[in-house]
Amino acid sequence: MKILTLNCGSSSVKYQVYDWGRKRPLCKGIVERVTVGNSFILHEVPGRDPVKIDHECPDHKVAIELVIKTISDPDFGVLNNIKEINAVSHRVVHGGEKFTRSVLIDDKVVKTFKELSSLAPLHNPANVMGIEAARKLMPEIPHIAVMDTAFLQTMPKHTFLYAVPYEWYERYGVRKYGFHGTSHLYVSRRAAALLKRKPEEVNLITLHIGNGASATAIKNGKAYDHSMGFTPLQGLIMGTRSGDIDAAIIPYVMEKTGMSLQDIMDVLNKKSGILGITGKYTDRRDVEMAAETGDPRAKLAIEMEAYRIKFYIGAYMAALGRVDAIVFTAGVGEMGWEIREKALEGLEELGIILDKQRNREAMSRNHEFVISSDASKVTVLVIPTDEELVLVEDAVAIIEGRYDIPEKFTYSFESPDYVNEVREEAYRKQLEKRRKN
């Protein structure tokens, strides 16, 4: 069985072809600058040199046509014919309260995604365009939607509601939805596997730290609370997003500057966070280099970001009562040893003891690491996320009719596949090396 995954943004289409039988990706790639001009596709096959093809893509239909042509190309493709694809799995950012799990797409589902576009105006319309284009090009095979919000729909009311008039929730859907759900799901299941426990037996704090950043409190394997809110603006400090602020700041700055509400929201989403603090940078590597040369605002940005992460760790430890592991993932979470170190320092009384040497060695997008001390009561892990594998797992389960039967559907992230075999081997070698030392 071969699954094509599609992640359609406003000006890009990411894709992967996954061979379920062999448990490994056959290829991945991205079409850039869709609808913008000077479009191109970057296609990667393991063991081969990447291929870049310039091809104008005025819309998502043309972009997906280019993907189909590329993955079935006789010279650099991985399929003899597009009919080898058994299903297409689509990433959708927002499922609202309508969808608490992945679904088989039909016209009614597409209509619902369109209705939810007001909750995710930058993402859902592009997701829908990709779905509609793919269904026209591949109408004979099933299409599955996997929502970023789905894993987080187990949050109880007392954690997802805001203390505003209850009618706002009933009439307008004002509540915390959360995002990055597929990433938090994947790393939480991998963490349970590494701890050699069932998902329902573990309490975790998962930290997806990239340009966008979020934290999830996971209780007995299910999302209990999450840092992002009604939109991805709430929570941790991010590359260009402010994270938590006092809402009264908005009318105050509008009055002082004459800025419109839209202007203010643009600033909070696109010119705040790390960029707002430093005035120059969003890439944490640039921030770290600037801090090393004495830039005071770069140093401040690191301290602020780390403090906000620490704040959420403390809050979620209190909410969960018992924490078995803390997991860092995504670009900064996987590579940013300094942010991890600063976020965890001083938490020894809470049972979190970081091994600084392990932490500084844990800088890889392909390996899993334990970075806590052997004396730490709470295990601290760095786990590379794999959101595409969630899309594949859900698609296969729905096709095979297992998804609605809990006892027959369990994520097989614990089982060896191509990616996890590599990671597990690196993990074992790391532990063996440390035991010898």
C-alpha cells in the first residue's frame, strides 16, 4: 500500500510518498511559490541527488499535477504509474469541534472545512484548495483529512474555555482549539515507546519549539491542556508571534499610534516574538550568534523565550500532578541546546535534572536523545517529529476499517520502521557509549 501525503499552504505544496508495506518513505518534496510566480519543485529520493524543476504553478491544481508527474517520472520518480497510490492523506489545520479525529473526505466534509475557514483564514482555504484539486485529479481513490486540532479535542471544558461570556462559545465558537496536534501526538507516542509504557499510562509535557511554538500537557495519553488558543497567537514566544499578552494592550496602542485593529494584529502575528524583541532576527541561530557577540536584545530574547517555556512547564506540572517525561521537538526543540538548558535550569527541586553534556550533544534532526541525568525523576527527551507518519497511519487505518475500533487501531510508532530503526540504533549506541564512559 502506498500513501501520498499532501500539505497545502497558501503558496506551497509539501508531499511525501510512503510505502506502508516496507515501512519507509519513497520520496518527499515541495512545490514552492504556488500562485506567486517563478514556481519550482524540489524532489528528494533517499540515496539520490535532489532534483529541482522550474515550472509555473498559477494554482494548486497545477502544483499537484506537477507532483503527480514528478513522482511517476521514469527518470527520477518512484512510481511506475500514479495508480499505485492507494490513498491521499491531507493535512488540514483546523477541524474546529466538528472533527475530533481524522475522516474520509466527501463533499460534506469539504463544505464543513470551508465553513471553518473563519477560524483559520490563513490556512484552511489553502488546505481546501489542495483537497479539491487532488480529488479532481485522483477521483477514484480515497482522500483522508488529518486535522492539526484533532488530537487536542480531548481537552476538558475547564481548560479549553475562556472566562468570557459563555454565549461567545455557544454562538461564535470562542474557545481554545490548539494547533500542532499531529506533532504532539507523534512525539507523545514515541515518548511512551521509549519509556516502555502504554500511551495511556504516561503523563507528558510536549514542547514543539520552532518558528511557531506550543506546549501540550498530556494526561494518561490524552491532551489535557495546550498553550495555543483560539488562534496560534496565544502561548509561548515564537519567531514572529507575541504569545501571551494583556489584551488591553491592543486598544491602548491603537489609541497612542492611530493604528487600525488589523495593523495591530499584523504586528502581533508577523512582527513580534523573537523578531520584535531583537528587531532583526527570527532564526534562533542568528539570535545565538548575536548574543555571543554581546547583542543585549539577542540575549534578552533568549532569556524571555526560555522563561516562557519554563513557565508553561511549571504550570503543566502542577496541572498534571505527575510528569513522566518532558519532550522537546521541532527545529529549535531538536537543535537548540541553549534554549533547552535555560528552560530547564533551576527545576531540580521539581525532579528535573538536566545532563548538560548530553544536552549539548543532542543536536540532530534524525536522532532521539535522553538529555536528563540518570538521577532525574522526570525523563527529558529530544524526539524529532514526524507529522507525515501520522497522516499515513490515519489513512491506512481508515482504509482498513480499523480507525473507529479502538482495540484494533493503535499507532504503530512503537514498531520498527525505516526512520525509527535508524533512530533506535543511534539511541542504543548513545546509551552504550555512555555506559562505557
